[in-house]
Amino acid sequence: MESFGFGLGVLLAILGPLLLLPAAWLLQRLLRPLVCRLAPGSPAPRAARSLSWLVASLLLGTALVATWYPGHAEFERLCTRYAIPQIAERVVVDGFYRERLFPYETHRLFDAGFDYLETVDPQNPRETRRLRYRRGPDGESVVEPVEEFISRYGVEQTLTEEAYGILRSEKRIHQRADGRLLARAGEVVFQGGPLALFLGAYAVASCPDIRDPLGSRAFRTYYDLEGIVLGGQPLPSAP
């Protein structure tokens, strides 16, 4: 059932603009009596149909632009502010603390070279049960409760819904003792506004844009920020 839903979503994203045709047809049928009443003289049926299609197309186009443009303008502003990685300092440590870290998320970080990862139990965050993950002998994540954290640095990853349904995710790496920020990077996704269904995939935008060489480098920096800032990994190569 999930695969069907995903496939339907992909199909609508690709073919969504085709839905404009039945929408325009229905709208021009509803507008035709009004167009005939307001048009000068008595237009012939063919002229009335053409005029109705023109009015319907203009109304649909105006509605699409009016619902898409404000969100896209806000998306561009957020991209300028959040989607450019900023790294002030890099260190090499054995491990770090991250809020809400699930076991399946640890494998990528262990592959980046970290020996341990610390977090508060993601299943019961209000109980503040302290956990430490280590890589097991077979590559699995082994978790153990601890009394105190030993990590000097922490990673905070947040997902925020901004105006116009824009989703903004951000990673911030800081020194836990004083909160000093070492680095931050983010990603912004715009779904296209309330009429995005009619625009399909053309309405969706994200930054950094992986299709652009600079955007691809920025996205890889965002994705591997922990390893780059805390694990000694090199920065992604320049285009």
C-alpha cells in the first residue's frame, strides 16, 4: 500500500500540469454564460467559447502565480540565510552528543570514523535517560546506559515548518560547555503552495540545489557536517 501511495505521488508530480486541462474546461463552462452576458454585442457560439477559454486560462494562470510566488519569494530568502554552510572551526574528536539519535542513524556516523555517540533515549526523551552507542563486533550498534555524558561537542538537528509550508532543516554543531557555535548548515524545501498539484514537480524547489556544482558541494557539506567538523573528513571538493 505504501509503494502504491509513493507511485501515485510520483505520477502526480510528473503529470500534475495535465490536470490544468480539465480544470480550465470546467471553469470555462461555468464562465460562459457570464462571458456571453458581459461581452459587447451577441458573440457567436464559437467566439463565446474562445473568449470563455481565454478568461478561464487567465484566471487559472493568475491564481497559480498568486499562490506560488509569495512562497517562492520566501523560499529564496530562506535559502540565502540558511542554505549556505558556515564553518568557523573544525576539531577531531572520538564522539559527540546528538539530540534524538536513533540506532539506525548511527551506522553512517560510525562509518565516518567516530568511536561513540551519545544521546538521550529517543523513545523517552522526557525521562532524560542517557545512552551511549558503540559499534559492535559485527558492525551493529550497541547501546549502553551511562551516568554522565563525556562529549565535549554536541550536534542539534531541527526541522522547522516556515510560512507557506516551507520546510527548513538545520544542523548546528556547538561546544556543549559554553554553547559556542562551530558550524551550521541547512536545507530548505518549498512544496509549491496550495495549488502545487496543478504544477507538479515544476512547483517544488529545494536548496542547496544538487543540480548545481556549488549547490551539490553545499548539500554534501550539510549531509556530512558531523564528519567534516568533528571527524577530520575533508571538505567536499570544489566544482
